[in-house]
Amino acid sequence: MQLLLLFWLALLFEDGDNKEDFQGPTSFCLIQISSFANSTWAQNQGSGWLGDMQIHGWNSDSENATFLKPWSKGNFSDQEVTELVDIFRVYLIGFTREVRDFASVFQLEYPFEIQGTAGCEVRHAGAPKSFLRGALGGLDFLSIQNYSCAPAPEGGWRAKKFCETILQYQGILETIEKLLFLDCPRFLLGVLDAGKTDLQRQEKPVAWLSSGPTPGSGRLLLVCHVSGFYPKPVWVMWLRGEQEQPGSQRGDVLPNADGTWYLRVTLDVVAGEDAGLSCRVKHSSLGGQDIVLYWGQHVSVGLICLAIILPLLLLFIGLALRFMRRRSYQDIL
Ligand SMILES: *[C@@H]1O[C@H](CO)[C@@H](O)[C@H](O)[C@H]1NC(C)=O
């Protein structure tokens, strides 16, 4: 009893200390994408995600899970993991079979695609939250709401009928409930702890400027590239002096192969009005020391000219001197 109390106290204090500045992911989900090309050909893709980081894959040939990080199993035992992988394998086989069998009842026309996502989230306050959503042909189909199957309006009669049907399978529902509301939060907390070093790491961005394809005559596209940062949240803005430029266009934050992120922010300006512009980057890894890059096109063009002209000039002077010296020798001779 006392131990339990201590445990809760420890948890409470830990809460107060770390949660505020913890920037890592807070959710785990499995994603399933099932493509049905015709009545005999189907393919299942599966993956497990901690926030925006993929930590599990699914090899559809060997019908086995792949663990992409050394800590992808969290604090689950090998036996528990094996059981879960078995459940997932049996589920995918059953799913494919049932969809084929019911394709005519639900008037599904080949080819079609089914997407599903299920997982849970730990929040700063309150109990963990679990979710399950399904989509058919890119439209919402159903979700789990209040421990029950809720058809999405976009799912029409098919979704209603599906939910009515699935509610009759008590065994399946109990398994889903256990996985979503018990196993998932337990797994999530374990994997967040096991991967702590990786997840809370800070990688500094590098930034550079370039000009993009001209957006029109008399205009310039300034590009600020920011790459190699982790975690994902980043603030990048074009400024004139201290003034943020509202025309700054932020691209999507794209993944690098090494698990860090890349972002480009562009600014479309009238040629000749590009002086005094700078790109500012704020990121948690920089500890308040923002990266500021000044758009130095004029300087750099000037420098390039100087770099080309100066050696030419020296060469010319050298040649001229030699020529003059030769002349003077000739004069003497
Ligand atoms: C089913 O689709 C697969 C993949 O597109 C194709 O290779 C196969 O020939 C198709 N089978 C039939 C019976 O149409």
C-alpha cells in the first residue's frame, strides 16, 4: 500500500517536472491500407507510428511485423509481442476473406481501397484516449465512439449496415476493446519510456538560401531551406528588418532519410526590393539562439564579379608589364 502511494507521488512529481517541456509524441497508432484489385487479388500494408515516427512495419510476404527501432517493443515481453503479432496476422487474413465475402452484399465494386487507423493518446490531463477510424475509397466510413461502432455520414447505408453487423460479433468487439483501451495505453507509456533518448533528442537545423524559379518577369523567388532538425516543430520566417513578411510561404515539413526533418519557406518579391531581407529560424535545439541568414544576393553577385575580374585584371597587368619589359629589352638591344 505504502509502495503504491510512493509510486503515485513519484508519478505526480515527475509530471510537474517533465511534462511541460516534453516535446515528443504523445500518441501511438497502427495504420492499415488494404487494396482489393479484383475478387482474387488483395494487398495489406501495415505500419505502427509513434506520433510522426514510424516504428513498426508489416512484411506482407512473410506476414510478420518488422521492428524499426531497438525500442519498438516498448516494455512488452517477447511473448506478449508474439501474441499481438499473431492477432494482427489472423485479423488481416480474416479481414481480407470477410471483405471479399461481403463485397456483393455491400455492393463494393473492384478495385477499392480500405484504410484503417487505431491507437491511443496520452494527454496532459485526464485518462488516455483511444480511437479507431475506418475509411472506404478515401471517405470516412466509421469510428468508435463511446465504446460503440458509429457509422460516418459519408459512409451512407453501407456504414450503417456494417456497424449493425459487427455489433453482433461480441467476441470481436471484446478483443478490440481490450486492445484499444487496455493494451494500447500500456504499450504507449512503455514505448515512450523505452525510446526516451531517441524521442527527446535535439538535432540542430542547418539553413541556407537560394533563389527559386522566377515567379514572373521582374520578380524573384527567395528560398530559405532548413534541414536536419528534430523534433518536428520549427518556426521559419522571412523578415525585412524586424518585420515578418506575411507573404512567406511555408512548404510541408518533409522527412529526411535519417529521421530528421526538412522545410523550405519561400518569398516572392519584386526584383530590386530584395535588399534587407533575412530568413530567421527558431527551433528548440537552438536554445534561443535563432539562425538568421541575410539575403545577400547583391553582395554575392558583386563578390563573384570581383572574384572573376580580379585575377583577370592581375593577369592583364602581368602580361602588360612583361610586354613592356620585353619592349624595353628590345629597345636596349
Ligand atoms: C487481379 O489483379 C491483379 C493485380 O492488379 C492482376 O495481376 C490479376 O491479373 C487480376 N486478376 C484477374 C482475375 O483479373
